[in-house]
Amino acid sequence: MKKLYGIGTGPGDPELLTVKAVRLIESADVIFAPNNKGRNMALDSAQPYIKKQKVVLLDFPMGKTTRQTYIEAMDQIDENIKDGQTGVFLTIGDSMIYSTFMNMINAEVHDHIEVECIPGIPAFLAGANSILKNVVEKGERFLLVDDAEKMNLTDVDSVAILKTSKNLEATLDKLEAHQFKYYYIKHVSFDQELVLTKRQDILKEKAYMSLLLARKSKI
Ligand SMILES: C[S@@+](CC[C@H](N)C(=O)[O-])C[C@H]1O[C@@H](n2cnc3c(N)ncnc32)[C@H](O)[C@@H]1O
């Protein structure tokens, strides 16, 4: 039997991994992460805990992944973990939120690989903590989206929008039309974290690692 842990590494700060995530990364035989031109943010945040473990970067070409891509990645994982060994697959934030890891797990099941997931701090929660604003209060409704174009703000009090670089101007228009006030947060938990609230400043930004937190009245 082989064991694979999906590990949420949190928003980027290496101090924001759970104790359990650190223990499993330190004791793993192989560490997997999506390849992003030879780098990966989850891998960077786990770097202090990586010593002799083998590191394997897996290719998931952005916008071009198919079920076959995920199956091939799972086959590579299978090849790299020997019987009785443990692998960890690192995901930024939490593995249950818009993650390549779960796309892969849902595409292919290997009966001889036992899979378990360890939660991580999602970027939008780290961002809310950073600006000291509730995501929800008692009785409120919250929406999480990664595609603001399809977002429906009817009956929503609070929203977190990921992948903001897509149609940022139209997103702000929509938030304003529904009387939402917003915070744009870039590089949450990094030294260069930036919080913006003015529309004209936000529209100059293009960072992939950014999110919007917005709510109807109280923000
Ligand atoms: C594919 S989603 C991954 C979400 C992740 N699994 C989570 O739980 O936060 C990628 C998006 O997460 C957001 N994100 C992740 N880390 C971030 C950070 N440190 N600062 C700002 N946004 C971040 C950005 O909106 C980015 O476009």
C-alpha cells in the first residue's frame, strides 16, 4: 500500500502551515507540487520543512488540462511512491478550494494508494484576518467565487472573489451596482502584502495572487 496526503499549505507564510502538515512534510518520502515554470508557491512555503525528501513537480498546463492530464499526473505519483512509502501533494490554501489536487483525485482512483487530506488556511480567510473584517456575522449569507462574471449577488451579504485578474473592471462595476464595499488584497501573508480600497488603484493591478473581499454595508 502507498499513502498520499493532500496538504493545504495556507496562503504563503511558512508559519501558517498546521503542525500536522509540517510533521507530514518532514516525514514524507516524496513531495509533489504543480509545476509553475520550475517553481510553486506551496512548495516555497513548505521549504523550511524540506530537507532530504525527493521533490517532484507535476505539469498541469494552465487552461489546457484535461482528464488525461490528471490521470497522467496520478500515474507519475504512483511511479514515484514506492510500496510502503508516503507522498505529500502540496496545495496553496486548502485542497478543498479550487484545487488541482482534487481535480486529479476525482479523475482517477488507484486502489493501492490511500488518500487523506490535511486542511490548510484558505487565502480568503487569511485575507479577512489581515484586514480585521468578518467574513460573515450571525445570519449572513456568504458567497465564494473564482469567476466573478458568473457571480450572482442577489441575497448575498458578503463575497470573496478569487482569480481577480479576470475582468477586474467589470467585477468592481458589479460590486458597486449592488452597493458592496470592497477590499483588494494582493500577496496575502507575504512581506509585500498590499491592501487597496480605491477603484483607480485596484484597476492598475494584475496579480494572480490577489483576491477581493466585499460586503454589502459593514466593511
Ligand atoms: C486556484 S485558487 C486556489 C485557492 C486555494 N486553494 C485556497 O484555499 O485559497 C488560486 C487563487 O487563490 C487566491 N490566492 C491564493 N493565495 C493567495 C495569496 N497569498 N494572496 C492572495 N490571493 C491568494 C488568488 O485569488 C488566486 O488567484
